[in-house]
Amino acid sequence: MRVKEVADLVGISVRTLHHYHEIGLLVPETITDSGYRLYSDHNLEMLQQILFLES
């Protein structure tokens, strides 16, 4: 799943996802040769936990 799809699904901004990646909090499953960040179901579970703990 691409960044925009994940952001829309959980209700956060693309910039927030990029920030989480930059600080090592949520690393995408794959980064394609063209630079697309791809997230797995496991990444989504981790993101939900992160958002829960932040609230």
C-alpha cells in the first residue's frame, strides 16, 4: 500500500508518515527503485499502535 493510501486509511497526513520514516519509528516494508514507500499489513498494525499510544 502506498503512502497516500495508508494516510487516507488511518486519517493522518502523508507528511506525518514521512516523518515517522525519517525518525525510524515506522519504516516501510519496501522502498521501490523509484522511491515509492510501500507499507504492509504489519506496518499498518504498527501504525495503529503508534497512533493509539500518542492519543
